[in-house]
Amino acid sequence: MNITIQAFGIAKDILSGSTTTLEVEEGSTVAEVKAILARQYPAFEKLASLRLAVNASYVSDDHRISTNDEIVLIPPVSGG
């Protein structure tokens, strides 16, 4: 299945754009999506953390992705 991922901050810079589309197996987990991203964009491996939100909620690495899920990359955040 194809999934579209929206990115912000440094994740957007790594992707060279605000969205990307990945081909993944039906029922893939967040961990599997992160692994695909790291293979295609090695700079993701250098980040201190990388979270995914699915349908506006943070999810764990074992969460399974569905066809129509809204997926957002959440890079490390700093602030003050």
C-alpha cells in the first residue's frame, strides 16, 4: 500500500519537501515505516529522536498503519 507522510522542521529538510509517499506492506508497523525512512533518507538515523503521529495521536513503534491513516513525522523539538 502507499502511504503519504507529512513532515515538519528538520524532517521536512531531510525529505526536501513537506510530504513523501512510501510503499509499505499492508499492516506495517511504525517501526517498519521508520526503518524504510532511514534506508531512503540516512539523515534520519542521526536524529536524537523521531516520532510518528497517526491520525493526530502519538503512537508507539508497534502501532500498525492502515491505508487511510494521516501520518506526520515529529522530529526532535527544542525550545525555551
